[in-house]
Amino acid sequence: MDQLASMRVFVKAVDLGSFSAAADALQISSQLVGKHVQTLEHHLGVRLLNRTTRRQSLTDIGRAFYERTKIILAEVEAAESLAAETRAVPRGRLRINAPVSFGMHTLAPELPDYMQAFPEVSVDLTLSNRVVDVIEEGYDAVFRVGDLSDSGLIARALAPYPLIACAAPSYLASHSPLRTPADLRQHECLGFSATSLRHSWTFEGPEGRVSVPVSGRFMTDHGEPLLSAAVAGLGIMLQPLELVRGALSRGELVVVLPEYRIAPRPLHILYAPDRRVTPKLRSFLDFAVARFGQTA
């Protein structure tokens, strides 16, 4: 006999107080209930129930086995529910938050593919460079660029987010030569106030890693105004490649310090540990890893 089925019959018989009541509830015969219990006792080598024609009672080992078996059956039920959810069709409203530049230039162009693949999911996307509270603000998942704090959220690593330093040809033509990161001290550096990039920029080159303090007359918490300022010749910007790719291809901006590498920033998708991974959330996590993961 199936041992798990016998455990279910045994627990039902104890819960309802008799073999006949368990038989009625399970829609099987009383004899089959007894056979399941006897099979368990034979397998364990102990008596679980003392039974007479009038009443039944648990033995000491039967009581301990009953309590442990209830836990096991509850875990099996939870695992079966999880498997059923995995097979279920993703549906419902999915609330997502992402940094502005990543959301506009990287995430948004990919979202139509997700929504076409899962037509019963509605997406509510908000873009913000502040760190949102996933639980308090009711987000299913959030993207974060940069080092993570110990927030207690579950994080799945994605491919690092590449950065590039660039400026307009007109700016470079009218300012002192820029040969090493140290020369940035004499230049207008457009500040991104949402991260540590407002204070210093870090490069890796022949002399190793070097962090240079930067300053300038213009600072903002969004990448798009920095792009406009850089194209207008106001200074040098350090921002994601996706943001400046078009301006670079059109010649409006050129890469500065090309022999120096700028370390990409970590990128993660996060969700709350106590939030049930519903089919809609699981489908989006898998989509994000496939589109933005290390092997994307």
C-alpha cells in the first residue's frame, strides 16, 4: 500500500474517532481503513491504536506518530499546492518598480514581450530613483542598481549594469586635455545626485583602481537631464550605456578616457521573503533573468 495514503487514513481515523467515520469521510470501506492502519503498524513494528468494539485510543507511540504525521501531511500539501501554482496560468496585477533610466531604456522595451506571453497579467510599472519600501508600498518586485543593503529582501542577481563616461565634442574642444582620471578635477562633471556618483567616479586602468572626486555646476537625480546637459556641452557625464548609446552613435557625445575601465554597477531584482511566489511573480522573475541575467 501507498505509505502516504495510509498515513492520511490513520490521521483521519484519529481525528474522527472511529474507523467507520473515517471510512464515510474518505468514501472507502471500514475494512480498508483497518487495513491501512495495520499496514502502518506492520511497517513501524509498533501498535498505534488500541481498539475495541466500543472505542479506540492512541498508544503513546501512536500519539507521537500522529502529531508528527500531521506535520508531514501539511508539508506535502504545501508542496503539492506550490506545484499546482507552478502549472497555473499567471494572472492578475503585477506591481513593479525600477530606477528611471533602467526602466525607460532597458526594461520598458522588453515589457511588451512579457505582456504578450502572459496576456492575463496586468503590469503597473513605476519608475523612481529613490529606494522604495517593497512591503509597505505593495510592490511585487523591484529592480535595484548598485550595492544592496541588508534589507531582508530576496535578491536575484542580474547582469551588471554598464556605465560610460562621455562628453560633447564641443565641450572637449574648449577645455583642458583629459588624459587620466585625475584630470577630471579640472573639469565640469555633471552630478547624479541619486547615488554615490555625485561625489566620486571610480576607474580601473594601468595604475589600478582610482577614485576621483568630482564636482560641477549642474546636478540632478535623473539621467535624462544629464544627457541633455552633456549634449549641450555643459560637462562630462557618467551614466548607463543604454542612456547614451543613441547620442554616441549620432556623434553628439564621444567616450572620454577610453583606456580606463569603469566598473559596472550590480543589478538585482528583489521581492519580499514572506510574499508567496504566485504564478504571475514567478513568470516575471523568470522573464527578468532570461532578458537581463548573466547569460542574456
